[in-house]
Amino acid sequence: MIVENNVPLQPYNSFGIVARAQNLVRIASEADVAELRADPRWRDAPRFVLGGGSNIVLTGDVKPLVLKVEIKGLRLVEETPRAWIVEAGAGEIWHDAVQWMLEHGYPGLENLALIPGTVGGAPVQNIGAYGVELQDRFDSLDAIDLDTGRGFTLDAAQCAFGYRDSVFKHVRSGPNDFGLSGRALITRVRFRLPKPWKAVVGYLDLERKMEETGNFTPSATDVFDWVCAIRRAKLPDWRVLGNAGSFFKNPTVTPEQCADIIARDPKIVHYPMDDGSIKLAAGWLIDACGWKGKSVGNAGVYERQALVLVNRGGLENPVTGGEVMTLAKAIQTSVYERFGIRLEPEPVVV
Ligand code: EPU
């Protein structure tokens, strides 16, 4: 185990923001965590767990010890008549893990293809796209409590998944609170992929693909290819144009609030939810306020999807975290002034 000093973080965040880690350690196995905890210099040091860096905004150098998770491994752990259970190391690249499972005959994650980041970040965020959320395909995960050094396993209920939310995003505030933010390092995730496999193609964009191709009984590989094509057409590739995916969550409102907005803006995109609330498309709200294609310094609003903020300066003259947050605040203010809705950012601001 080597603690590196003054490590550039630009290659480790998908915005391409320049910042440094004062101290960084690469965690390739559970033993690395044990070694770290055995060292009195680091045992109680403040720390920050870094996965793929695809959902963070760095607003300065990172002073806490950065634990960069690089735990690898992909394997089928169990096959039952009802499911394949596949385990992946938290440091595996998410998209590569999805592809590996598909190629080895364990389909089920194809709707989540091309999502940036690592396997360990997926449950933190409860990633979701095109009709599937991680929680729909989740079995359990292993993690280490960095305060005590103890390993533990959580099932789906214990992860308390919500929309882009889980127990890993919440700070513990009392003895009866299980918030694990800053405390847990996820080491391995197991997926439960139901048998027989069934395509999830109810999402509008996928229905369009079926119409276009005339293929109404797609294979898992077809769905994978369609999702990749849809994402490539709508979302910028962070390797070319830095970004952190959707920058805001889609807000929910009451039917009364929604009726009020429809009266003023009949075209508003809204979806009724199972619990009676109404989900609004944040991208539409931002677009309606005229932000598409606009910039503040090197922070811009993507031309083809207003929900994505991008780094217009590339790696040479990159956006700063301050510019991203200034743009985000300006967007929040104008959406609030026009619609009375507070948009909540999705990425973690560091
Ligand atoms: N829209 C506009 N203008 C825009 C952007 C969107 O009018 O600039 C409209 C679209 O026409 C559409 C609606 O808003 O009617 C929703 O857009 P879209 O279907 O592209 O999905 P989204 O709500 O913007 C969500 C997730 C994505 C996920 C897609 C596909 C959130 C915050 N975002 O986006 O997740 O890939 O659905 O399922 O929930 C992410 O979380 O980083 C992410 C990319």
C-alpha cells in the first residue's frame, strides 16, 4: 500500500476539472483497507472514496485522503432456475461489466449500457436508464466500514434505494440512523439477473427503435445496441466533452402544482408516478428557460440535452468547479422564478 502525494485528479473525473488530491491511495483489495487502518497516520484521517469520478464536481484540491477503488473481478456466483447471480468488483468499469455479462450469457443490465462510472458507484446512485434501475437487478453488496474496519453485506432493503438515492448518500445523524456516507467503502456488488430474460422496451425511445427497425422481439444484444445508439445521439461522450451526466434530478410535484403549471405552460413534459405524484422532466424545464447551448465561462449547457452541463474548455483550458456551480445556480434560479420548482443537483460537490 502506497500513499501518493499531490496526485492530479483531472484524469479521474469525467468533467476533466483540474484539482489535486493531497494524498491518494489505491485500493485493489480488502487487504489494502486493512493495511491502511493498521497505519496510525491514516487510520482516523478524514477520507473521500472515489470510484469512476463520473458524478462529482471538484471545487478545489481534495484534502481528505482519497481512496481510489480499483477492486477487480467478474464471476458467476450462482445459477438457479430463476436467476443468474453475478458478482463484480467495485473498481470494474460499469459498461465493461455490463458487456462482459451479456457476452457470457447473463443478460439483464443492457438498458443500463454506456452509463459512465464504476460498479461501486452504481448502488450509491441507484443508477437508472430506459426503464431499468439498478435496484431492479440488485442482489447484495459487500462493503467495509472504514470507521471500524469491519466487512459487512447489505441486501436491497438495507441499501434503502430511492430515485438516484441510497443509504450511501446519507450522513449518519444519530444512533438509529444508518446513513453510510463517508463511512462505507463498497468492495463488491452482486446482481440478480432474472430468468428467463425478458426485454424491457416500454421506454418511448426504445419503442421508436422497434418501429424503426421492425424488430418487435429484440434480443438482449439488440436492446444493448439500441441503448448505446440512443445515448450516443443524446448524451455527450465525457472523453470528448467533459460532463457528469444529468446534472439535476427530475423533480416531482403534486397533481395540484402540476395542474397549475400546465395552465401556464400546456406543453410541459410530465409523467404520473405510482404514488400519485407527478414527475417533471428537468431537461424540459431548463430548456423552456432558454438555457440550451448557453455558457458561463467554460461551463456550458449541452445543445442536445439541457439537463447535461459540459466542460467547454477541454483538457487544455478546463472548466473549474466554481464555473460549473455558478452556472448550476443560475439555472436553478431561473427555473425557480418561472416554475416555482427547486431543482436538486445530482452530482456530489466536493
Ligand atoms: N427534454 C426537452 N429538452 C431538453 C431535454 C429534455 O424538452 O433539453 C424533454 C425530452 O424531449 C423528453 C423529456 O424532456 O420528453 C425527458 O428527457 P429524456 O427522455 O432524455 O430523459 P431525462 O429525463 O432527461 C433521464 C435520466 C437519465 C437517463 C434517461 C433515460 C435523470 C435525471 N436522468 O433523463 O439519467 O439516462 O432518463 O432513462 O433521471 C443520469 O442520471 O445521469 C442520466 C443520464
